[in-house]
Amino acid sequence: MKAILPFALAAMLFPAELSAATIADGVKADMPALMTLYRDLHANPELSMQEVRSPAKLAAEARKLGFTVTEKVGKTGVVAVMKNGPGPALLLRADMDALPVVEQTGLPFASKVRATARSGVETGVMHACGHDTHMTSWLGTARRLSAMRDQWSGTLVMILQPGEETGEGAKAMLDDGLYTRFPKPDVVLAFHDAAALPAGVIGVTPGYALANVDSVDISVKGVGGHGAYPQTTKDPIVLASRIVTTLQTLVSRENDPANPAVVTVGSFQSGAKHNIISDEAKLQLTVRSYTPEVRKLLLDGIRRIVRGEAIAAGMPEDKMPVVTIRDAEYTPSTFNTEKLSARALELFTANFGADRVMKTPAVMGGEDFSRFWLADKKIESLIFWVGGAPIDKWKAAGGDQAKLPSLHSPFWAPDAEAVISTATEALTLASLDILKKS
Ligand SMILES: [Zn+2]
Ligand SMILES: [Zn+2]
């Protein structure tokens, strides 16, 4: 890490009401152009690792601003670097991918794009996670920081990441030399739009913020036969049902209740007809935790319970269930470092007011932003939330999230203007603080 990071100077006054006013004015003047870009990105969504149009468009804009831009990093990622004197290196990340969802927002610029998902299913494509607001704010921030070059010193590394939804994009960029071919960051920063916060409200979660996400497949073998003669079979549906039930005790009886954990069986498939006992049942699980210790307890526990139940059912050794932990789809938990989280809370509260900034609880969703910190834990790291739920809808629902569309919903239509203006201002403010001139 470089000698003195700016937030170590937290006691110093933020050098400028002046700067904050300049940022807000600059963002306001840029909003019509940013909203035009947003509507264009929203109408032209691209699936994970197939991002072509969005990165090309934004890379061209970053070049115009004076960034040195490299495309196709980690397949379709973009790295835009601006070296501006001595000081720390700051990485700002936006993700680019959309989801295989048929948009139902009814917006005039709603996506009509169709594509073939990896499953082979033809589907609509939609920015249902709001990554279009991330890309737009990324460019808004690049414009502000380029215009305010005389007010900061250091190295800015702005990246556009592919494939967040499939958990592979951050890894792809790191594997392609993000920290070796380009300046290695001292600080990494990003935001995500939030359906659980009213529009324009910022949420910061110090410490663990998002979960370890593991996908697990279990193939439960049986001995098939006629449904009328169960004594001649080993019924995999009964065995798999016992497995599902016993798995519930991992969280309720084995895990420390103070450590959050989730084991969800999301799919249970077996059999084809009333009177046939199948010879296999297939289970698909999502397994979530924050710490490596709880993750290990859950994954080891799943293997043990599956084998134990099969033995109890009298399955022979050559017909033990097969547990597959899908390592390629693993997303590690996201940790917001304490010092940067505290500084961001302080800085955002001073700028936006206490009614627009709050500490938010951790959630069990996953984000591969985690990998930028895990690659070197000396890095300071933060991903914060910017609320997108339109205020009128939020009030009508009495703030009850269950009555409002969530992220990934075909109805998710954030107040994009509030998200983009708030995020651009917050990212610019934090960047100027981190890259403060000494
Ligand atoms: Zn998502
Ligand atoms: Zn997302």
C-alpha cells in the first residue's frame, strides 16, 4: 500500500464544501446526456460474457476523456487508466451484463432484445439487475474526474466487468492480468442499485456485506422397478426426501445461530410416471454463508448427511449418492473493509445528509466484486448500495419490500435518474477523497 491513504486523514476537514458543490453542479449539467446513454443501454442489454456493444460504446467515450483504454480484458472487459501524478491507485468498477428475463416494465425504452441463454432456451434479455445504471454512473464519474483533474493526484483505473451474474467476470479479468498488466489498486470501489432502499438513499454495510454462494448438485441413486412392488426396489424419491429434511438440521442444529447460513434445495427431480419407481433423483442446492468456516461446515455436512442417509436406506457402496460442488460457479463472500466503510459513511452523510445515508445489514445475495479484494487483502474495498425504488411506489407500499419488485424482477424499473445522479456524485466524492492531493 502506498505511504498514506487519504482516509487516514479523516480528521481533516473534507477540503471543500466547494468541491462538493462543484461535483453536484457538474453531475446535474451532465444528467440529460447520461439519461440518453442510460435509455440506450437499457434498450440494448447483453447477456453475461457476450457484452460487445456496451463496452465498445463506453470505451470510445473514455478515450475521448483522455483515458488510456484497453478492451477485451477477461474476454469482454474494459480497463481505462488515467495517471495523474503521485498518490494511490484507485479502481472503480461497473459490471455490464443483463439477464435472461422478458422485460415487463412497460417503459417506452423497454428491451425487446431476444437471445439464446446458456441453457439453450430462447429468452428475452433485460437489465433487470440495473447494471445499466452502473455503466452510466461509471461514465458520469469518469467525466467528473477527468474535468476535475487539477483537484486530485494519483492513478485512476476504471474497469467495466463482464459476467457478474454468472460469477465469472471478475475472475476472468484478474486471470487476464488486471493487477499485473495495469496499475495495481490500493483501493477498489463500486456501487449496486438497490430495490430495498428508496431512490437516492445510500446504504453502506461495513464488514461482510454479501454471501459465499455455492451451487451443489446431488445425484441420489436408487434401484428402479414397479410401483406396486416396492420391496424389490430402492426408492430414490424416499431417500432424497430424507436427505432434504435432514439437510435442514445443518442450519438449525449444527451451525452457530450467530453466523448466518442458508441451505436451500431449489430443485428436486425424479420419475416419469405414477407406477414406476425411478432409479435416480436429482437435487440442486444453493448454499450460502459469510465466513470460510461456516462454508466448510455446510459443504462437509452435506456430504456427510447424504452418505449417512444412503447407508440408513441400505444402499450398497456402489450406489452411494454423488455430491458435486460446482467450483466454477462459486462466488466468494464480499467484505467491505472497516476503514473505508467508516470513511464513506462519514463523507456521504456530510454531503447528502443523514436522512439519505444509512448503515444497511448484510444480505445473502452474492457479488463477484469480492474477488478484487480477495486477490490481495491489503487493498481497501467497498461496494455500497444506492436505492432505486421510486419514492411514490415506496410510500404506497409503506416501505414493504415484499410489495415492490426486487432486483431480477421483470418489473424492476428503478428511478434511474436518482440512482445515476446519486451514484455519480458519491463515486466522484469518494474518489476525490481517496486521491486527495497531499
Ligand atoms: Zn443480479
Ligand atoms: Zn447485479
